[in-house]
Amino acid sequence: MIQNIKSMFSKMDDTSRKDAFRYLEDAFDLQHAEATIGTWLSNGEIPEDYQPKIVLAFQNILRAQELRIRRIKVNF
């Protein structure tokens, strides 16, 4: 599951990553989500209890990103 989370995170643009950090801060009461997720991803140490919630949240964030990109393309 960690590999899936890493893959999803790598596909996020800056806006989506900010959304991901905000989600992590709120959902898991993290003080420094950017540093924490960096450590989790680089070391593969995402707490097992958190993984299903992170996968679901990251899937939703990526869906929103795709919709945002489609709107931008349509407007050109």
C-alpha cells in the first residue's frame, strides 16, 4: 500500500500536494505535515492504521486534480 501512496503523491501537482498536506494535518493531527509525509514516503514508514485513509484521500485529491486540469484545457 505504501508504494501506491508514493505513486499517487508523485502524480500530484503543487495545489494537490497542499490539499494532501492539509488533509494529513487535519486527519491525523500533524503539526508539520510536509516534513512528516516526506519522512514517511522516503522511509516507507507510513503508520499502517493511516494507510487506508491516506489512499482514499489521495485518490479523491487526484480526481479533483484531473477535473481541474480538464477545466483548464477546455478554457483554452
